[in-house]
Amino acid sequence: MSARTKARKRAVDILFEAEQRGVDPIRLVADRVVQPHTEASVPQYTVDLVEGVMAHRDRIDELLETYSHGWTLERMPAVDRALLRVGTWEVLFNDDVPDAVAVDEAVSLAGDLSTDDSPTFVNGLLGRIVDLKPSLLA
């Protein structure tokens, strides 16, 4: 597993945990950064992902609701919500990551972390966001 893949998984874990515990993801990631460097230390890209998702969360959630074809955010598995938020942020707001890589990484993590149907769902929704990217950023 590449360093970026590990950072993405860690960001998804933090976003998921924060939602389940009802705490601020920014504070949670900050608390994890100050812990002594261990196997559980937080890579900088994880911090970038969590902060990026939270900075654009309203817009990201609006897009996910709009293009998920009958699925509300609340109806989606919590892991899928976190994966889709990270993937959408990478597609729309991080020029350092090619769109195809962002989608492939989210789909792969969905296969590892979520339901059997999640990879197809994540791929379809992020693919739609990639297709609409020029108009979404206009």
C-alpha cells in the first residue's frame, strides 16, 4: 500500500470516527498529529485531506446529494460518505492528484472497507462528478 493510499485510508478513518463520535474532524486530526510518532502517526497528506474536506464540506455534500440518484447522505453507509467526501475533494480541489487516481483509490478503499455494493456506487458517483467537473468549478 502506497504512502498516499495509507494517508487516504487514515483520513477516511478520522472522518468516520469524528462523525460517529460527534466530534470535530479538524480537532481529532490535530489531536492525532501531536501524539508521539508511532505506527498510528498521521501523515501530512491525511491532515490535508481532512482539512480540505472540512473546508469544502457543504459544497461536497450538496454535490453528493444532487448526483447520487435517490440516495440521501444519511442513507449512505457512513464509510461511503467519508470515502466520497475524500474522493470528491481530491477530484475538485486537489490538482496534484489525477482524477482517475482519486476515483480508483476511493473505489479500492470502498472494496476494502465497506459493503459489496460500495465500490460500484462510489465509482458511479465519483465518475459523474469527474464528468461534470468543468461545470461544477465554473
